[in-house]
Amino acid sequence: MIRCFYLALILSSCAIDTSSINNSNYKFDSTVPLDIQFHIINDLIENDASELSFSEYGVNEYKILAGNSIRPLENEIKVSLSVKAVLNSESYEFSYIIKKIYNTNELNPLAENQRKEFIVMQSLDEIIQQINMEISKIEMQSIKS
């Protein structure tokens, strides 16, 4: 019993000085799902000087049919996101589109769905990296001038 108390005390004290994420700098359109919002907030570089608005999130799937089988041979997934950034009272708008094509030779439909989710999240990570690079570039240009 005493061990459990000490363990609980140690584990709860680890969260004393956690930094809170400032969500007031991020605005999301109704097209951006909640799980994607959390993913974006957690992966973006924190910056108090900028205000980011995310809109027009979309995932489109295009199946490429060929051959004698009923199933598609390849799928194309397109992930798109529009971002409006306000830095130092200047407004910048960006639109990102990532396209990925993959083979659909999976016999297990659950594995195919997992692969699709993985590709969507991988594409979203690439978009977030591009957003971080654009914001860093804009900040560096504003420092020079």
C-alpha cells in the first residue's frame, strides 16, 4: 500500500511544471477534424508572434482501375490544407497539396485501410514541415529588414 502511494506521488509530481500549449494562436475551420487539429497543434513549432488559420482540409481518393480484376490496382490519395498566417501585421496565404500513389495489392481490407490512414498522416506531417519552414523563412526575412 505504501509503495503504491509513493509510486502515485512520484508519477503525479512529474506533471507539475508542464508547459501549456497556447491554442489562441491557432484557428481552425469546420472542415478540419478534431484529431487533425490536435496533430497540427502538437507538431507545429510554438511561436507567439504568429497567428495561423487552417481551412479547406480535404482528403480525396482516386482509384486507378485496370486489368481483369474488379479491384483497383493503384490508389491516389490527395491531402490538401490551406493556411493563412499573420506575422508582424502582414498576412500570408499558403495552400498545400500532397499526392501519393500506392499499390493496392493487399488481400486484407483492414490492412489497406491502415495503409491509407498511415499515408494520410504521413502527408499531413509533410505539410506541417512545410508550414514550419515557411514561417521560419518569413521570420528570418522580417529580421533582415
